[in-house]
Amino acid sequence: MSDSDTRDSNTGDSKNGGSEKNIRGYGGGDVDAVISVEEVTRQAAAIAEDISIDQLDALAGNEAFVSINNLHAGYGQMEILHDVSLRVGKRQSLCLIGPNGAGKSTVLHAIFGFNNIFSGSITIGGADVTKLSPNEKLAQAGIAYILQDKSIFPGMTVEENLWMGGFLKEQPAEAKAEAERIFDKYPRLAARRKHLAKVLSGGERRLLEISRALVMNPEVLLVDEPSIGLEPRFIDMVFEILHDLQHNEGKTIIMVEQNAKKGLEFADIGYVLVSGEVAIAGSGNELLANPKVGELFLGG
């Protein structure tokens, strides 16, 4: 585990949906020692709880829009996820946290079709999407994947990058029309539409990555490490954008975030993954207030 996994670089309370989230007793504390990933995994496994489907349903408001049921998935013949179930309601956000190698990004990969699913199912709005290809999931099921940093095309302009986000549109004009809508929404990008993407700041690149995923007007956003590599001021900007997409545009967001405190402050729901299984589940506030979670993942 790196220092950034155990040290919180942001201070102060955050707002989510207009109400303050209270962090009690920790969250801004110093880290006296950095422990290994193996030790974090061991300690996290020791605090794992028995989690029922009824609990997961309740966290999703008993109206799950995204459901994963008893999923076993991985790469090649290697199983990484072991009997994982997940529930997220429409217009809700879920943040997955846990030690390196816990299977967090593998959950996103499974939803989008980037890995092998050995058994189990994934449904969106009641429709089974388990066997759809990534292109089908984007075009038909409304699922978009926002990759980690450095996924833009640096030799293309900002405008051309946005057009690439609509590569599955039937007509190029449709992608260009969506790009114009995005430029109207984000003047910061519009001012740089003819600039090569490689000259953008870190925050602008992340905004472009998010915006490119919006060209297909997805309902579900899979967001992999939105804060990685960003300065604190740009991290705040990115989470403000995601907050707007959830609360004003009705997007459902499933996120992996290495800055566990920031991710849980943002999210309605939090899951702790350990060794390919869901170890703890609760609201974002509940996980922030859990001293065991705080000790291992929040630097306090």
C-alpha cells in the first residue's frame, strides 16, 4: 500500500446533496506507520460482516437499478470475484473501497464486459446484460466506463476526443451534436475545443475523459479512480462534476476510489471489498463513522 492509500490529503467536511456529512473521531488524523497490503487484507478480513441481500436491497432503497447476483468473475481461468452481490438504486452512487488486489476494478470490468464471468448475473433496469459485449453495454444498456488517467487521445483535439466518444452513434452528426451540448455545459472545455488534448491540465484531462463518456448519454457511469494523479483543487472539481451528474442529470454512479475518505463522503453507499468478496456494506456516512474502517482506510 502506498502512502496515498493511508494518508488523507483533504481536510474539512464535504457536502453531499445539500447536507453535511459528519466524520466522527477520525478522518483527519496522522498515520504513524504504513502497513503492508497483506496486513491490511488480513485485518479487513477479520472485521468482515455477514451481509444479506436484504441489507443490500435496503441500501438501494429496495428498488435496485443495477444488480449483481452471486458473481464469480476474473481473468483467464483465474477467479478474482467470489460470489459477489451488489445493489444500486437509480440516481444513487456507490463507492468501492478496499486494499490493493481486493477486486474493486474487477467489479467494474465485469459490469462492462472486460473480463470473464464464470457464473452469476448482472442486470440493469431489470434487463440481463451479463453476456453483452462492451459495445452492446454502451449502446444498448446505457453503461459507460470512465477509465483511469491517460485514456484520452493526446494527438487529437478536445473536440475530436469528444467525437470519438460517439463512435457507436449511427451518424457522425449525432456525436457532433452531443459534443456541442457538452461544450455548452462545460465552457472550460469549449474554450479549448481546438487545442490538442496533450496540452490540457490534469483536471481538464479528467473533465474530458468524463465528458467523452457522456456523448452516448449513458444512464450508468462506471468511474475508475477519478482522483488519481490530481491536485486537491482538481479532485474537488471532479467530485463536483460527478455530484452534478448524479443529482441533476440522474446518472447512477459506481466508483472505485483510492482516496477512501473522499469517495465515501461523495457516495450514498459504500462497500469494502476484501479478497474478492464484499466484507462490509453500509451508507457512505456509516462507513465513515465506522472506526474499524477508519483505522484501515481513512488514516485515523
